[in-house]
Amino acid sequence: MTVDAKDIDALLPQTQCQECGYAACLPYAEAIAHGEVDIARCAPGGIPTLDALGQLMGVDPEPYRNEVALRYRAPSVAFVDEAYCIGCLKCIAACPVEAIVGSAKMMHTVLPDVCTGCELCLLPCPTDCISMVVAPDKKIDVDDARHHYGSKNKRLQKIDDAKKIAVPDSIDAQQAYIESARLRVLVKKGKPHVSE
């Protein structure tokens, strides 16, 4: 039985937590679709996700039930203790759905409606000022989480593409690039572009 990865992904909680061993929910869904992994790796999804995947894939979830129940963790939201936040930006970089906002050397905060409780912000924090607060009534809007994850990846890809374009590979190319940029600025300012 062939199942599309997008149908599998639609059943996953979209926490993008990487606990399944994959970078995000969609790559895990693709691995399930290709028969590379079992349906029991989604800890945040718990038994409901296991049962839904089992039904979709035509796989008996019973052998996985105890394992999934042991690894399940209740929904939670990250919380930043303002007194210890140094504004290092490491948590912002780690957050897969851009639920943390703040500026360099300024206090950060978490948008609780956007936070998926993935816990990926905990490890990079040098001051341990982030904790997870259990939120048993928290419902993740999977479409919203998927959108935020996709938006962040698109933004990072644009930055990466710009770096590839903007880095000439030789000294002559670098000098030509700098001169070209200088001339563009002079033209924008309406000044004559006399070379020195």
C-alpha cells in the first residue's frame, strides 16, 4: 500500500522537535512513506498520532503502544526568565517556528501561541534561562506551525543563496564586485563615478 508523505505529515503534530531522528515532521513522514522507519517515533504525538498513523499505513500500532506511551511528553511552552537572558540570539536561531523574538543583547520572549514545545531552544541557551512550562490544554495549530517552519526555512535559504552570490572566488573578482557596488551607490546618490 502506497501512502503519500503529505498525508502522513498531515497527521503529525508539527512540533518540528527532531525527536524522531529527522530534521522536521515532513522528512519523518517521507521516511515512513518509503518504508525506512516505523510509525512509533513521534513522542509529542503520543498514542493518538500512533493510532492515526497505524490506520493510515495499515500497520498494527499495538506493538508500539508501550514504547510511545513511555516517550510521550505533555504539551509545553518555552518560557524565558528575563532576569538571566543576555540576548545572545542562540535560542532564536534554534527555534524551528520562530516563536522566540528579541534583538541582540536585549531580552527575548516566547510567543506562546506559536511555540510548539519542541525544546530545541533549551540546549543552546548559555545561561539556562529557558524552561518548559507544561500546558496541558495547549493545542498546536498544525497549519500555522507548518507555515512558520516553512517561512523560516525560506528566509534562511534566501540568506544562504545571497551569500553564495555575493562571495567572489578570487581577489580580482572581489575587487570588481566592490567597485561595481561603489558605482551603484554613486549612481543612486546622483554623483559622478570617477575612478581613483
